[in-house]
Amino acid sequence: MLIEASITAGIRPTSMILHTQPRKRWDEFDFLCIEAHQIVLSERCAQCGYPRWLCHNEEENAGWKAVQDVCFATREVENKNADKVDGLPEKQKRGMKLRVEPFRYDGKDADPDMRANYYKTEYEKANPES
């Protein structure tokens, strides 16, 4: 979020993060922040928004659970538009959407090598002779 704000403001990312003078020259950490931010954006799944290495991962121990969220502002708008829009769900379900959360079947924290393992597997699929 702070990196995006610094990009929008046209200032060094480290200035935004550390609250320092933004007019100084960009240093190595500024460029690393921008590079990391770009990597995160480029790895995002277009369907769910999670990193592709997480949501496309075929690791047997990784799973997903659907969680229902309610947005009361959306519910109010949907209630007001109920007469104008066909197919709105019954009143108590308005404003509700499903989202997913990752979990591990073994209950442990995410494997720190999960990203690297995913990309290694994808590389091996694309290059079977290697």
C-alpha cells in the first residue's frame, strides 16, 4: 500500500515507508521496493487475486475454504434496488459474497519454499527434457 502511494505521489518508496525526505536520490532499496511490488502485481491471479503460485499450486497439503462475507453498504444498495433488479437474492442474503482463504491440511504455517517449489514444478512441466 505504501509503495503504491509512493508511486502515485512520484516519490521514493523508502521515503514513504520510513517518513524521510522524498527529494533525495533513489537508492538501491527504493529500486528493490519497486521491483518487489512489480513482482507481486505480476504474480497475481486474474480470477481470485491471490498469487498464482498459491492458488494454482497443486501441492497435496494445500487447500481452500469458502468464507461468506457481508458488506452492509452493498446490502443497503441492493435493498434499495430490489424492485428495479431481477434475480436479487432474498433480503437476508443481500450484500453477501463468497471469498476463499488458503489453509494447509496439516495445520502448519505455509511452507516458505512453496513459491520456489511451484515455479520449479512449472519449469519442469514446460521443459521435460531438462
